[in-house]
Amino acid sequence: MPRKSVHAAMSRLASAESAFLAREFLAPVVRGRGVSVSIAGVRCVMTLEPRGFQGWGLFRPLSYTAATLVREASAI
């Protein structure tokens, strides 16, 4: 892969990571497994607070490896 392609791909990933950290996300959680998210095609597994939560929730990322529950998801 040409060097410019690698730099462009890394730049796109960095932009996607920054955008991810700036917003909340909806995800299902199986107790004890954390939550899995995809950032620009890269799979990340995040630990959650509170640790015992399971079900669908709205989360705020604290970093690329941790998130906190904002609220349980509800049907509209």
C-alpha cells in the first residue's frame, strides 16, 4: 500500500474516533461482556459503568475502552 494511502486511512480513523467520543451511542449489552462498537470498521470492546447493567442502553464514551450508561433505552 502506498504511503499516502496509509496516512489517509489513519487520518480517516482518527477523525472517526474523535467523532465517536463526542456523541452518545445506543447498544445492547449482555451482562459481563461489555459493549462492542465499530469505529470506521475497527471493532472496539468497551467496559461499562455500571458493571451489572444488561439490556439496551444509551451510553456516553469515556475513552475508546470505557463508557458510562446515560439511561436505559425505551420504546417510543
